[in-house]
Amino acid sequence: MTTVDWSAWRRQEPAPGAEGLRERKKRLLRQRLSDTATEMFLERGFDAVRVSEIARACDVSEKTVFNHFPTKESLILDRGEATSAALRAGLAETDRSPVEATLEILAEELRTLTSWLAAQDDPRDAAARIGRFGALTRSTPSLRAYHLDMTERLVAVAAEALARRGEGARTEDGDDRPGGPPPGPAGGPEVQIAAIALVGLWSVQYRSLARHLAEGTCAPDRLHEAVTTDVRRAAALLARGIDTGIDTSVAGGTDTGTTSGSETGLATPAGTGRTSPRTPVHPTVQNMPR
């Protein structure tokens, strides 16, 4: 079985500058386990492969596999922690808007993938592998459930970061009015909808990627441009509601009675004086290999 270096296109934490031999061996074993598992899942299907078989293929014990990966699903979908860390750090930087920070993370992930695609001898075959991976994750119930769990955890991370961002804005303004949402994922409706919408951009990116690959767009530069355009179109819609409203609404409390629809990016039903979303948001993180 030929093993592809799937890790080449995933977001990874930078290796420590003084990485010792033990740490390096652990990192390489983790990569080998995940790459081997990915190939076996693509060849035979996720449910048809046992963790013990992956362990034998890598000449380690089943216990060793679970020492590196807590679940079978995480063998193939192990990007969650790195993405969460990047989102938490990006949203903490108040010199950029929440949407800009999220776009930078997505752009880096897309650059990593298209760079991997450009380095392959046969871009069409590589694109087909990406397509097969997507089909596997969509068709396997346990992987879909794992996607949903990852999405919910990412939304919680974004909500906490946005709430802390708003708490910082309130402190800087010297506004100690009661009623503002506390730091944390339960910081109010504005924070929650903003977090859901930001995480939804991952779904936009991966759906766009799958669509353009299915249409035969395999040239890395064209693929990068097409997907980036789609994501930025979606982000432009969010920016009108999030970038102009999240910091001020969180800093000023949760009273939305004086906030107009144009300020929040929401539609106001005629005669009601209330705001409602133009469309329901139900994002799913469609993870590519690691």
C-alpha cells in the first residue's frame, strides 16, 4: 500500500526549535499512524478497518495508537485542536476584525492545500484523492457525527474569544455598566450568532473546494483564486453585521432594542420593530485530511 503524506496539507503546530529525539519520534509516529489509517480508510471504507489492523501495519500495539489518538475518528480528522488554537489566537488580536482574523486562518489552510496540490506529479489524481476523502467523510455516519462535535467545539472557542474581546473593549472604554455578557461561550445572543457565522466560513470554503474540484478545476492557482473569491463573498455579508456590531454590542450589553437592522445585518419584519436573520445559519466543518 502506497502511503501519501496527507499531513502536508494540514494546519500544524510549529515544531519546537529544540525538539529532542524523543519528541521527534513521537511526532513522526503520529504522522505515520494517521497517514496509514487514511489510506486504509479510503481503500476499504472507514467501518471496514479495525484499529488493530492499523497498528499492525505500523508495527505498533493498539494501545500505542490510542495513546496518540483518543478515537478512531481522530485518526483521520485530527485538525480540530490546531484550528481551535489558531482561531482563539486570531480573535484575541483586536487590531483586526473578527472576520479578517478568520479569513487569514482560512487563507493559510487553503494555501497549504493548494501548495500540496501543486507539488504532486499528477494534480488530477491528487484532486481525485481529495474528492474521495470528502466522499468518505460525508458517507460515514460516525465521521459526520465527529464533524458535528468538532463544529460545536469550534463555535464554543469562537464565542469565548469574542466575549473576551468584547469584555476588553468594555474595560478600555471605562464602561462598567451591569448587564454586559461575561467572558465565556455563554456571553449573549450577539456573541453566539457571530461565533456560528464565523465557523460557517469553514463550510463555505470546503464546499467551494469540493465544487470546483468536481468541475475539473485542478490547476492550483485557479483553484485558489476561485475558492478565495467564494469565501470572501460570504465574508463580505458577515462583515456588515459582525465587524460593525460585535465589539460595540458586546461592550455595551445585550440590549438590542435600539439596534437597527442595518447595523446588525438583520432584516426587520414590517411593523414588528424586531429583527430576524435573513437566512438560518447551520454550519458544518467539512474537514479535509488532517
